Amino acid sequence: MTDIIKDSHGMSDTPEEREFELRAHIGSIWSGGRLFIGMYTFLIASLAFSYFYLRSSNNGLLWRPDHVTGPTAYGWAIWSLTMLAAGMAIFGRRRFRKGNSADWMIAGWVGLSAALLALFLQVWEWQKIPFYPGSSGYASTFIGYTIINLLTIAIVVYWLETTLARALRLRKELGGENAEYSMHPSAQSFRANVASMTYFLGFVAIASTLMFAMFYLL
Amino acid sequence: MTISAERPTEVNDMGDGPPDFIAQPKLRRHGLLGQHLGTAIIGGFLGYILGHWLGNYIASGYPYIANSGQNSIAVLLALALMVLGWLIGIGALNYPFAKMLGREAKGEVEYQGWTRYFRYNLDHKVVGIQYVVGVLVFFFTGGLLAMAIRTELLNPTVHVFSADTYIKIVSEHGTIMMMMASSVVVGPLGNYFVPLMIGARRMAFPRIEAFSFWIFSAGYLVIFSALFFGGFPTGWTGYAPLQTQAGPGMISYLFGFAIISIGMMAAGFNLAVTIINYRAPGMTWSRVPIFVWSIIATAALLTLASPVLLAAGLFGILDKTVQTAFYVTEHGGSSYLWENLFWFFGHPEVYIMALPGFGIVGEILPVFARKPLFAYRIAAAGMIGVALLSFFVWQHHLFQSGINPDMRPLFMLTTELISIPTGFIFLVGMGTLYKARIRYEVPMLFCMAVYFNFLIGGVSGVFLSDVPVNVTVHGGFFVLSHFHYTIMGGLIFAFFAGLYFWLPKMTGKKMNKKLGLWHFWTMFVFFNLTFFPMFIIGLLGQPRRVFTYAKNLQTLNDFSSISAFLLGASFLIFVANIMWSQFISPEKSPANPWDSLGLEWQTATPIPIYNFERIPVIMTDPYHYSEPGAPALADFGQATMAASASPPSSSTSADQ
């Protein structure tokens, strides 16, 4: 026989049911994170398809006249900052898993700062584009790339910021207990979220590199 | 610890509740204060005004825009900020903003009373009802436009509309109907019944679920706004270069589809994650109801195909606003790029529409045939097979354009291949009906009609997959008739089967059987009388989207038009049935009026806010009809057994 836990609203759960709900919740964060990557892959693949379709079509020899390129310095800077944000998230999580929450927080804030700067530069880059958006196939897909990259970095910023803000509150909730080792449901949920976020940032690092190579190096 | 058949009996009070994401929802009753549909409308209106002003301010410095009278930037910003205002007004962004301050979900607040249907509600049952109303609004709007089309086609020489207005009506009709059809089952019935069928007490991401509905409704406003911006002349497929040449109404089309695609992704994402993680203990994949299989296959398509539509819409919007040239061949783009992106989404979209219909029919047939679902595993495999193959057939839409002719046989083959798993699903239905003592209730009649209609739609689809036939009948009424047979004859009939079957559970009230029969027979007869002649009209050469035609086709067109008007009238019988059965003369439904073994029927009516008082432990699949000694479906725990008017054992024993 197990107890029924009745909350202040008169509804009830058994401890087993709460554990089931918690497992399902954490599983949802895990599988949701992976599914989100799947969705995002198709979005980015659409851009890549457009790039190669127009490149191979080369209609009116207007794929890329005079081999115009987006502002390379900005491209390098944005890519580097995105990689820094992803790298910090991956490094931070490794430290977090070893119980070093402070390192994770510092890495997280550095990553967030890098992502914010990348976001700013991605917007600013529009001021510096040396071609008209409709001047060629490359020019068009480049504009599309900047929009999708902006969206990607914005998602990274939001996910990092909300996770860091949550970590600050969680410290109070756990009363000083280490979030990595705590069995409190909030801590378990937090760990699952950190894992999914890090996984997504790893994906962003790979996708950003491929996109950077396509638009700035090829 | 795991949940087992051992059930608790002692009750402890616990003032300090669990974290909000596993806590039960808090009940609250609200008046007119707070956020609701009214504030969403105000937010949308203010957003529209602000966006329009902003767009004019930004673009006024460019003479070619100022002089053209067509400021696409103003239209886009007006629509974008309208959607943003709508979402802020309804409260969809409260939680995302709260998260930025590190707050977790504040517990699921469930509003009580009728006002909950006008709010950002997190109860999947409320969202399901909201979707029912939403898709019916879509459906009837598109239906009225269809009446206008058939009115115009009454006579080839005397015209009600100009050619320009006619094509815009056709375009709006097609787009609204396609948007509706992509959500018509997943939205209302998927959201409402999937958690109940898998023994879950909640959705994995209730806020994303609610978001999917409210952005879906915003999508309706956006696409409807096209009429006020002069419409768009491309049909629902939005082909370039016509797309590039069209006026601001095209922005509504592109932005509307982008918005709807976000809603589709959100709905599919939430449903997939819920089914994977929230299945009750004991519900192995081989015990998952066939409707849930259809929903997870659809959810996979929704999450993976919709981003391509989003990208295609984004590129189109960029072409219209910042003058990129994705679809402008003269500037290094390609109009075929749109075709590829659109149909890479568009063909999975066909199965996004078809699969849930098959799921409903597969769920209902055993109930009225009183037989187990025949070859359950093959049905499930067929659905997954269809979902996978649907990504490899899109080029058959380009047989006439934008494809290397040498590639046509490959895509002809993949298209014909997909008829194999589809055929499995069809044969599963036939096997279930074989030697059954069928009860011809209204939901069952709709299911039988699905098989009849889909047979015609499916077989004509096999013809169309063959390049020679496709080349001959492409762009004509034959194609039009084919897809109306599959989408309306399959999906919409299945949707009504589902509504008649599950409404007694959703509302606790019986639908009037006599009106239901009238609705079914008029809809079935006039559907076939409307669309079957179109096969002949198409073979005789009448093209789609053209408001005039050869004089010798007038008799067939008139026959089709009059049938269409009567088909339209058949839906008035449905509306009358809803009004009569649910509001004017409501009659309480028995707890399990069809003697179904489905898990959704085993909980109390009205359904508790948390679905099941105890999480059930599943013992078997729900299709053991007429099987002596069949095991009980699930262990619901003592408390639930007492609360439920129809415990599972009673249904099972009735069959024995």
C-alpha cells in the first residue's frame, strides 16, 4: 500500500504517479530536444537545397556574377562567436556533470554574451552587404541565410538566457544543494533541459560551420 | 518505484505541493478580466495599425513603392504585428517572458465555466473543443467560397464574377480548405483524445498545444485578409512567377502559410512527444490504439515537412518585400525552386490529411463490427510506411514542369509504391468487416463511405501517378475530382465519423440519430453527384481555375453545381443537429453509448480535469471484441472504477 498525496487544491496523486509524471516530463524534454533538432534540420536543409538548386541552375549566368561574397569579416566574426557560445555550453555542461555549477554558470554567461554579440553583428551585417538582394541567386540565398542564422542565434540566446535565469532561481529553491546531484524534481528537470540545450548548441555549431563554408568559403 | 496493480488506500494531506510541471492543475473561475479572445482581438487590431504605419514609414522613402500603390512591407508588418498582438492579447507569450526571469511554469491554471473556451487554456480537452469550432469556421468559410465557384460555373457565357475575381475566389477556397484539412483531425480529435487513449493525464507541452491552436486561428485571419488586399491569383499552390507578379494579397497567402506551418509544427511536436513519453504503464507499442498510430505518423510528417513550407514562405516573402530573387528566373533565381520546396511539403501534406482519417476509421470499425481490428500490426506498419514514402514522391507534381524527363519513371515508381502500404490500410478495414455483424450507426455509415470514396480517389490517384495519364489530364477537372475524393471523400467523411462517434464523450450529450442519418445520406449522395461528373468533365478537357468552358459541358457542370448546392445544404443539417442536440433539446448520453472498449470511454463523463483519477495500468490492446475470456483492458484502481459509469469490465463482459 502506498500513500495518496493530496495537495492544497484537494487533488491527489500517489508517489508512484508523481514519479511516473516526472519521468515522462524529463523524457519529454529529452525527446523534445531531439525532435526540435530534426525540425530545424529540415529548415536549414531547405536553405541548403535552395542554394545548390540555384547554383546548379545558374539561370542567366546569374548565380554569382563576379564571385560576389557577403562581408567576410562579419561572417568570420559571427561564426566564431557562435562556435564560442556552443563550445562554452558544451564545456560548461561537462563541468556541471562533475558537480562544478559555478564553472557552468560562468561558461553559460560567456556563451550568452558571445551569442548576443553574434546576434548584434548578424543584424549589423545587413548594413554592409555589398550587393543588391535580388542581384543574383547567391545574393538572394545569402539574404535568406542571414535571416535563418539570425533566428538560430536568437533561439540560442533565448535558451541560454532562460536556462541561466532558471539556474539562479534554482539555487534558492534547492537551498544551496548542488543542482547536479540533487534528486529534487526541479533539479532533475533542469539537468534534462541543460542536456537538451547543449545538444542543440552542438547541432548549431555543425550547421553554422556548414552554412559558413557554403556562403563565405565556397 | 513503479506503478503497479497494487493500489493505494491511505490519504495524506500535503500542503507543500510538488513542482508545477508534475502537479495537478489549479482550478480557477474567471470573469471578463484577464486575457481572453477580446483582448486578443484588441491586441491584433492595435498590432495591425502599428505595423501598417511602421511599414509605410519605412518604405515611404522609396519612390518606386510610394508610386506603386502596393507597399508589401506595410502589408507584411501589419500582418506580422497583428499576429504578435493577437498572441500577446490571448496570453500566449506570458510564459515565454516569465521564463526569461527564471520562473518555471506557474502550475496549470484551468479556468472553469464557458469562458475557458475563449482563453489560452492548457487543458487538452478544451483545446480540442476550440479546434472543433476553429476548423468548422475554416470549413464553412471555404465551403461558401465553393458555392460561389459552382455558381459561376453554372453557365459558360453568362458570368457572375470577372475572370480575375473568379480565380481569386478559387485560390482563397483552396488555401483555406488546405489549411483546414491539415489540422481537421489532428487539432480537434488528436488533441482531445490522444492523451485519453494512451492513459495520460496531460499533454507533454500543454502551452505549445494551446499555442498551436491560437496561431492556427491567427493563420485564418491572415489568409482571410487576402480578400481585403485584392486576393491572389495563383490557386492554393502559389506558383511562381505568378506569385512574384501578384499584388499584396500574395503576402497574406505566403505569411498565412508560414503561420499555419508554425502551428502545424507545434501541434505535431507536442503530440509526438506526448505519445512517446506519456503512455500509461503497460501500454507497449503493440497496444497503442490505431488512431494513436495514425497521429504519431502524422506528427512525424508535421514536424519534418512543415519547416520546408516555412522556408518556402519566408523566401517568397523576401522576394515580395526586400526584393530578393529566389523565384525570379531573370535575376538568377528559379520559379521551379518554389515548386520543389512547396511540393516537398505538399505531398507529405496529402498524408498529413489522409492518415488521421484512416486512424479514425480503424478505430471505429471494430466497435461497430464487434470484431478485433484485422491485422493491427500491418495497419500500424502501413501508416509508418506511408509516412516514410511520402517524402520520396513530391516530384510527381512536377511531371509537366521542372523535372528532368529521365527522372519521371523513378518518381512514377515511388508514387505507385506508396499505394502498397495504403492498400494494406484499406485491406485491414475490409478484413475487419469480413463476416461481421455490422451495426449501421451514423459513425459507421460515415466510415463505410470513407472506403467507398477513397477507393475511387485512390484508384484515380494510381492512374495519375502514371506519366502518360498525368500528361493527358494534368491541370484539369480529373485531378480536381481525384483530390476532392481523397480529401473530402476520405478525410472529411472520417472527421464527421469521428465527431458523431466521440461527441457524446466530449459533451456528454447524444447527437440526434435521425438528423445524423439525414446528414449522412445527403452528404454522401450529393458529394458523389458533385464530384464524380468532374472526372468526366476533366476527361472531356475542362481545365481547372478557368471561369469559362466549352458549351457542350454545360449540362454536366450544371448537374455538378446543383449537386454542390445540395451538398452545401447537407452541412446545414449537421449544424441543425448540433444546435438541437447540444443546445435546444440536449439529451444525456449513456457513458459508453457504442459499447466501445477504447480507453477514452472508460473514464467518467464529464471527463475529470485530470482525465484519470489514477493512472491506469494497461493490460491489453483495446480490440478484443466478441472474444470470450478476453482480458480486462486496464487496471484503473479502485477509486476510478467507482467513479466511472462504465468500467471496462462491463463492456468486455457484454461482448462475451
